[in-house]
Amino acid sequence: MLLSKTKFFIYLSFFYAALVGKDFNVLDYGAKGDGITLDTKAVQKTIDAAYLNHGGKVIIPSGKVVVIGTIYLKDYVTLHIENGATLLGSPKIKNYTTDTHKNMYKNEPHMDRCLIFSKNTTSIAITGKGTINGNGSPDHFNRETGRPMLLRFLNCTDIHINSINLINPAAWTSAFLYCQNISVDGIKIHSRINYNGDGLDFDGCQDVKISNSTFNTSDDSICLQASLPNKPCKNITVSNCTFESKWAGMRIGLLSRGDFDSVTVNNCTFKNIDDAGLKIQMNEGGTMQNMTFSNLVMKNVPRPIFMTFAQQRACVDAPEKMFPMKKMRNFNFENIIADNKELDKNSGIFITGMPNHPIENIILKNIQLHLSGGGDTSDANKTVFKEYTLETLNGWWPEFHLVGTLPAVGLFARHVSGLYMDNVHIHTSQKDQRNPIVFQDVAHYKVSNSFYNYNEIPHNRIHKIP
């Protein structure tokens, strides 16, 4: 009996759906999965088969260690590493291709290669409870040999990274360049085997959600960047994450030729950070604005808030002549506890613009700073500090060590317009000769309901440096 047209198309749609939802096991395409054999060709063949099927799930099966060099993700393909499975990077640089774009920072071409690459794709995913291991020991990779990143995505749309473990990259864990609609949820990153090991780096990306993830990194755990003037970094949310790092917990800026707009960070924990918790730095000519940071707990995090408006060329493609500086404005910091009693005396908040280029409109509300103290009279009387200008930086990034000991226990702010503090509590475990708050070239400010060692801070304790 002939099928009616309606039934025929129903059956055809079921058949198509079954094909699209098909799993593709790398073992069926020639992978050995023995932790020794280089399985790059077999894994790529599997990805290609899923792509030709108009989508599907590429399976790295449990109990297998699949060794690869560079592979390329394609449209509608999910790379699924099962619980107990490992996708292991080859220890040989020759197995990493050279057509995977490049690192956008100046003087760092040794990080141009990567393990997993995708360009101009739609709807790709990396999922599973398994592990992607970059095998990035300095015994295998260094500046001379090259240091491949783990993941790089260029001009992609709809990216999902879920539940995966990303460990031991030779350089950064990831670079998302000029991508849209990114969701990262429930992942774990451990990047300590080599130096300069960032976690998640988003350059010129829009509509990004990062949640429920854990970071332990040798460099910035999350970094927001904008290396191209026409590619803004905007609409970013970070929530329910834990950060531990040898550098910054979260950095926004440095690569900053483009604009930054609409960033929220909330319900996160920072611990054992070596440099700064929130490191917000604008220096290549874009505008940075409209950001809120709330419900954060920081333990052993020097400079829980470190903001600089400076001028320095960071991007490999930036012209030698610096762009004129624009705006850095509209930041809210609320409901933050920073417990830095075990650190040195420079563990407070440092916010600095440049002469004639202030950071504008900052609100600090409901903040507790538990600090070591220990500043002496010479620290308190310090009045001259290096500015973060192109000349004084002399090739350095705008790092804290260029300024040195701060003259304030809790907050030192300079070149700021519009600074409002409410219900800020500063505590020290040692005696300190410095004022709790010091301003230099700060206009339009108000400090209310704020306390230093349980005593309300009177107006005359807000020291002003001419």
C-alpha cells in the first residue's frame, strides 16, 4: 500500500532526526585510544563524518586515552569526552598545525598554535565528564619550541562548553576570538604545568555566559579583551565560580582597542590569588563602561579591586602610534568581603586613572576589608608615585609593582571623578600609620557610613594628596 504524502514526510523526518542525532565513536574510525598511538587522523575523520551527516556527537569513549595533534571542529558537531576518557595532546610540536590563526598579544608568537581549532562555525560543543589534557609540560613545550593553546575559536557562533575538565595546557587554556553566543557551564580548569596559563579568554566576544565553574591557573583565570576596534566585548555574565590563580582572578582589558560594555560578575569566590582579584585595565583606545560586581568573597587576594586607566600598546596588530584615550566609567562594586589579614601591607583597593583622563562614576557599597596593616610613617607620608603613562611604563604593562607601597590602608584612589562609598568597613590586624582612605586628584566624591577598626571615618581622615 502506498504511503500518503503526509505519512511519507513524517517517516522521512524521523529518519533524518535519527541521522542528525547519531553518535560517532572515534574507535569506529580507526582510533586506537591506547595513550601512545597518534590518533589525529582518526579523530578528524570522525568529526568530518559527523559534519557530513549535518551534525552529530563525536565520542571519546570511557577508559580510552586518545592522543592527538591539532583537530578542527565543524558545524553542528559535539565533541563528547565520556567520563573516564582523556583526549591527550601530543608532546611533539610538529603535530600542531600552523593554520590556526594567532595569539593577539605582541611578542608572543610562540602561542600561535593550538590543539582544538574552529573557524567560522555554527553550533559547536565540547561536553562530557572526561578530560582534555594539553600535556603541556615545559619538558615538551617552551618559547623556543612553541607552546600550543588548548582551544581556539575564531568567528564562531553558538558555542557550548559543558562539564568538561581542561588541564595542563602548554599556554592559555582557551582563546575565543570575535565569537557570539557562548555558554560555559560546570567546567574545571587546572592550568599550572607551564607559565602564562590563562583559563578562559574572550576577545571581542558578545553574549557570553560563564557559570558554575572552577579555575586554578598560572595566569588570569578569566580575561576579557578587545583586540580589534570594531569588535566590542559586551554582554558578559560570570556567576557561581571559584577562582585560584598565580596572577589575576579576573582581568578585563589590556587588549583594549575595542569597547567593553555590560559586564556582570556575581556570586563568586576568589582565593590564594598572587596579584589581584578584579584587575580592570583600559589602555589601547576603546571605551570601557557599565559593569557591576556583587556578592564576592576573597581570601588571600592582594588588591581585591585594581583599576588602571593607562596608555600602552598590547595588541600585535596595533599601530605604533597610540590611539587617543576615550572613557572608562560606570562601575559598581557591592557586597564584597576580602580577608587579606595574612598578606602584606599592600592588600587594599587601588584605583588610578591618568592626569586629565579620570575613571568616572565608581560606587563601593557594603564592603569589608580585613587587612594586615603594618604601614609605617614613611609609607603614610609618601606623596610621589609613578603614573601609568606611555613614557613611564616603558614597555611594561600597568602593573602594581611600578607604583610600590600605597599611602593608604584600605583605598588609594587618584585621577577619579565621581567616587561614592557607603558602608565600607576597613579592619587591620596590625597597627598602621597610614590613613584608611587617600585621594589624589579625586573630584565629586562622598564617603558615608564607613568605618576603620570600628570607628566611623570622619571627613578629616580622608587624606588628600595635592
